Amino acid sequence: MEKKDFEAWLDNISITFLSLTDLQKNETLDHLISLSGAVQLRHLSNNLEILLKRDFLKLLPLELSFYLLKWLDPQTLLTCCLVSKQWNKVISACTEVWQTACKNLGWQIDDSVQDPQHWKKVYLKAILRMKQLKDHEAFETSSLIGHSARVYALYYKDGLLCTGSDDLSAKLWDVSTGQCIYGIQTHTCAAVKFDEQKLVTGSFDNTVACWEWSSGAKTQHFRGHTGAVFSVDYNDELDVLVSGSADFTVKVWALSTGTCLNTLTGHTEWVTKVVLQKCKVKSLMHSPGDYILLSADKYEIKIWPIGREINCKCLKTLSVSEDRSISLQPRLHFDGKYIVCSSALGLYQWDFASYDVLRVIKPPDFSNVSLLGFGEIFALLFDNRYLYIMDLRTEKLISRWPLPEYRKSKRGSSFLAGEMSWLNGLNGQNDMGLVFATSMPDHSIHLVLWKEHG
């Protein structure tokens, strides 16, 4: 057939072929294949391989390859890395893909690190840790033994745990080694807080005291409450100490002299928690950098502008029920931006700039759950049986850890969270050390600790 005639015939066949149904097209191809010889079948085989097994990652520009890879989940990406050396090279070089995968797992991302191999390794480490959490294998337990009577007060900071007991002593422990660093004679401790030099204790004897670790000497005694002191906080910059008591009051003291500067009234229940913290948001009532005092009782949280004037007035009172039918659980979170507290109705988060309720998180069977820590990504919660980790983005519980039968005080002083930075996102470095501590009926301290990475 002449070339001109062949091209006309081919055009006519093509037009007709395109008008056929899929079934008719398949029958036409089957018929043509049956008429083909070895040369035609070899030609067909070679071209089909190119058409059906085209390596898009190899053929596409790198930017387009990265764009396509963003749509794949990390587990599929890891499988794709096994296809060929070229695929592994392209996928491993996509920094944004691995950073996004880490973010989705609740991992903190440092955008200044652009090494893709680094982020792939971080993801592999992250997925292992998250699997351990899901399988309830991320923690281990330990005990501190040394007190001879009930331990009522706990406070944790920078790898050190302070315990205050009915045996008229306070001890400072290195959590990593389990060793007691200091042990000093005190009064009965209902609350403790410490730094490198001193220990501040609130007592069932209605007083607050300040002690020197190195010598065990009492350097200051704060007298004035008419009920047990359940919570203390202080700030060296302000030279202020605050205390909450069973006499329904909060007292403001000069830390250096022991002088009572003010007595804040308005609570109608035991004041079980006081928190002194810098504000980080602006509103009509406060500015970033202002010192704010929060005081909490069984039903209410009161907010005081402690840094502006000694004779301060309550800015706001927060509660979860107007008729006081719902009580607040022990423990209160305040980071300068948000106030968080748990109740039988759920976990309440208030915006500190407006005092509006941002959200109420209601996991199933929440009536007995207490708050331990609250971050940007995770929350740490517990009840009488388990320690829980919640992903705040989904409000789902992603892990739990069994707890022994411990003494859960109504004031919340006999249990606490350890390291807290991981609640804003894990990073492979902050998932170590103490997670949770509580006092036991045998006077020991039960510790829950992160396991080292596998």
C-alpha cells in the first residue's frame, strides 16, 4: 500500500475506532493481536512496558514529584522508599513531606533545620514513640522510699522532686537516680515549693515557713491564717509570697520580711490552689507582663491583678455552674494565655484575654478524671485507675497507663505531673524523666517515668 493511501486508511480507522464502545475497542484489539506475528507482538510488548510502567518520579521535575508525595501518608512513603534507589533518593530528599508527617504525630518542628535525612530519621523515631504510647509501653515505674508517715505535699522542678510529710520532714529527691539530696526537719507539710536555695512550706498548723536547704534552718515564718495552708506560690522578683487556706482567704506576704501585705477575701470554701504567673495576653484589665494571681476553691476560680497594687480587687470569678451543683476537680492550669480546669462536666478552657470559655472537652466517663497538665498538643489526665494522654487536636485518648491504689487527696497536693514541655509537642528530647508522681498508703512515692527510646 502506498504511504499516502496508508495514512488515509489509518485516519479513517482511527476515527472509527474512537467511536466504538470500550467493549468493541477491546474486541478490535484482540482481533488485531490474533493477526499479528512475532515482530508485531515484540513491538507491542516493548511499547506497553513504557506506557504501563512509566516511572513518574524519575521523569517528573523534582518540584512536581515533591508535590505528588505530599498526598501520600508516611507509611506509604516508607514503602515507596523500597521501590528503587532513585525513589528512595527522591522521597528522602523531600523535607516538607517528613516535617508534615512529624507534625501530624504531634511532634515539634524546627523549620530552620532543612536536612531531609534528619527529618526522615525524626519521623522514624516519632512513629516508634507513638506506637509505644498506643501499645501502652512508653512508660516504666519506680518508687522513692524514705518517709515514715503520710506524704501530703509534692512539687517537681528540673528533675528534682520535693516531698513534704506528716513525719515533720521535707525531702528533695533526684528523680533520675532515686537518691535523696536533702532532708530537713519541718512542720507538717500540706504544700511545698522550692528553688535552688530555699523551700517554702504551707502547713496544717496554719502557717507558712521558708527554709534553707543547705543548713535546714528556718529563715522566715508567716503567721496569720486561721486554717490549714493548702497551697503556696512565690516570686522573688516581686518579693511576694501568696498562700491559700482553709480559712477561705488568700494572703499576700512580703517574701523577705514575712509581713502580711494583704488578705484577699471572697471565697466561701477552702482555697486549695494559688498560682502566681505572668500574663501573656492583652485585655482591658491587664497587659502582657503583668503578674496575675489565680485562686481556686471547690467551685470557683478567682483572678487578681497582684502585680499592679497590693490592695487589689478581684477581676473575675470563673465557675462551671451558676448554682454550684458542679464542683471543680483539684489542679489548675494557667500559662498566661489560658486557664484550664476539669469538672464532672468536662475539661474547661477559658481564654484569659476575654474570660470566655473556648471549649469544653467531654471524653466518655469524665466524672472522676482530673487534670494534670495541658499543652498545645497533648493533655495529661488521670483517674483512680489510669493515667491518660489526650490528643487535644482530636480530643481522643491516645494512651493510658495503669496506676496502683494511691491516696488521691481532695486538694490535689498528693499527685502531680512531671516534665511538661512535651505537652506542647514531643521532639525526641523532652520525652524523658518524670511523667507522674503520687504518694502511696505505705508512705512511699510512686513514679511513672518515660522509657528510653527503643
